Amino acid sequence: MTDNFRDNEQRNRFELAVGGIIAFVTYRKSADTITLLHTEVPPELGGKGIGSKLARATLDAVRTRGRKLIVECEFIRSFMSKHPEYNDL
């Protein structure tokens, strides 16, 4: 199973493709912020840690870009509460 993470700017979402199936986090960008809106992991990928892998890759991408983060997505908010290494965002 190969994993591919990317920022699909045309669809305003970060994507993680696993075996041809895409999990994603939708976002809204402004000049200096990125707002994470919703995370979706298809049922076929459920229970495999894909959501956490996607959350980690998404937060790392936001950190790399140096933008201020706003989290409206409950899944990402829950992930961050369990992973204090992302508190700086």
C-alpha cells in the first residue's frame, strides 16, 4: 500500500491517497491563515490510522508554510489535544 500526501489547491484540501482511495482535510486560506474545516476518511480506510497520519501530515504542512492556524474541524482539534507537539500552531 503506497501513501501519497499532497496539497490539492484546486479543491482546497490536503489529500492522502492510500491504495487509490483518498482521505482529505478541507481548508480555507487567507493571506496569513489557514482554517482547517473538515476531515474525511472513507470507510474503506477506517480503523487503519489513516486519519491520524493525514492529521499529522496536514499540521506539518501548515507548520512548514508558517501560517497561523484556525481549527474548526473536530477531528483535527481532537488529534491536537492528544499531540502537544502541535501546540505551537
